[in-house]
Amino acid sequence: MTTLFDYSGVRYINPLTDFGFKKIFGDKEVMKAFLTDLLQPSSPIKDIIFLDKELGPDNETFRGVIYDLRCMTEDGGEFIVEMQNRGQEHFSERILYYLSRSFSNQKGSGDKNWDYSLKPIYGVFFLNFHMKGFKPRYLRTIQMTVSETGELFSDKLKAFTLEIPDFKDKSEDYPKTKIEYWLYILANMQKFKGPLPFTQEQPAFKKVGRISEIAHLTPDDLRSYDKNMDNIRTSNEVMSFAKNEGREEGIKEGIYKVAKSMKGMGLPMTQIIQATELSEDEIAAL
């Protein structure tokens, strides 16, 4: 099969791409193993169910939300799992919006006896950057507490940010915790020529390796991955163009021009948002 890129000498897909991330964490066994390592629950997660990734608007005034992955455990807890490659100006607010939309979706529509009993919503955000305005941390847990006492106000709304950059180009003796093993694998997967490391610490990495081998992709999957890689190349090129344009006519104007160009090329809205950091409304207005 003819591809746009030469994958010879590369054993694994890039897990930080949209295709690679969904290919790996869209596997039930892998997702269950990861969530277990992240949450360290008192009892094992028996099963997970993948949910529709698109959450429609409450009414015509509001826009819907499309998540990377969305799943539910057997006890009803919902997980939004996202990969973000580019930093955004208001990313902390985006986390709140994503969680709130899923939370409000539980409302007891039409049920007069609904008593606001809610299932927990967890947001898991893999970040290929350090969050602006916060001290770098590979794992950050965010939840509601009482400022004066430190008491937990509610355990029904929680977010985790997992920052990948510090694990790039490190040796295999660098990671020490279960979550560090995951971040190290994601940060360095394309450099591995043999089996993935740390399979004794986390047996699910054997499955991750099998899923991620380019040689084992179906023709359809290889076409999808190849297209995703080409979109990334295009995005990088237009962002480089935006910086040059920005020097000449102002950063914002240059970004608008690039967003309009990407839109004209038919690139997905999610990719244009990631590349330009503009809002969906701003892009739609172009």
C-alpha cells in the first residue's frame, strides 16, 4: 500500500496523535488498566463501557461538545479522556466546561422526583505541554474543597492533568510510579525498536505494544494514520506561516488568515482549534 510517509525503521505509531491516542486508549483492556493505575481504587474496575463521544447542546443557544474518548465504569462513574498537544490560553476553563457539560447532562429531565443524586464525572487530560500559570507537575489532581478548612466539598467532580514533556529523552530508570510508566511510554514510544518496557510493572503494556505496531495495522487503519500524520504536517506548516505573518501584520491577524486557509482545505474543526487556539465561534465566522 502506498503511503505519504516512509515508516521503515519505525515500529510503533505516534501515541500523541489523534489516531494513535484513540487507537491505544480506545481498547477496553488498556483503558481499564490505565484508570486502575490512576485511581488506585479499593476494589478492581470490573468493566468499562465506551460512550458516545459527542454530547449535544442543551438548546440551540449552546454548542455541543465532542470528546476524544468517553467511558463509564460499572459503578456509573463517567470518564472524559483527552489528549491535548498545544497549550491554550484558557485551558483550565476548558476543563471546567467539559466537566460541567457532562455533569449537567445527568439532570433528571422529566423526573419530578429527581433529588440531584449525581454520578461522579472525572476528566483525564494528557498534556503535551506544561499548563500556563501553574508549576509544572506530571500529575495534578483537581477537585472542590473548602478553602478555610481543606475539607472535601464533593468527590463527584474531579480532573487529572498528566504532563508528558518531562518524560521525553529520559532513560528507562527515570519513571518510578505507575503513572510515570504510562507517561514515559507515551513520550518515547516511537523510539522503541523492541518490545515496550515495564511489562512486568504493567502487563497491559504488552497489549499497548501489539495495538501500536505499524506492521499490524489494517490497511484502513494505516490510511487513517497516514492521513492524520499529513494533517499534523499541514498544521505545523501553517502555524509556521502564521508566525511569519504575525511578524508582519500582527499575530492575531496572521492566525485568522491561517485558520481561514485551514478551513478552506477542509481540515477538521478540532484540528483548526488546536492549531490556532481560536474558538469554534471565531473559526465559524471566518
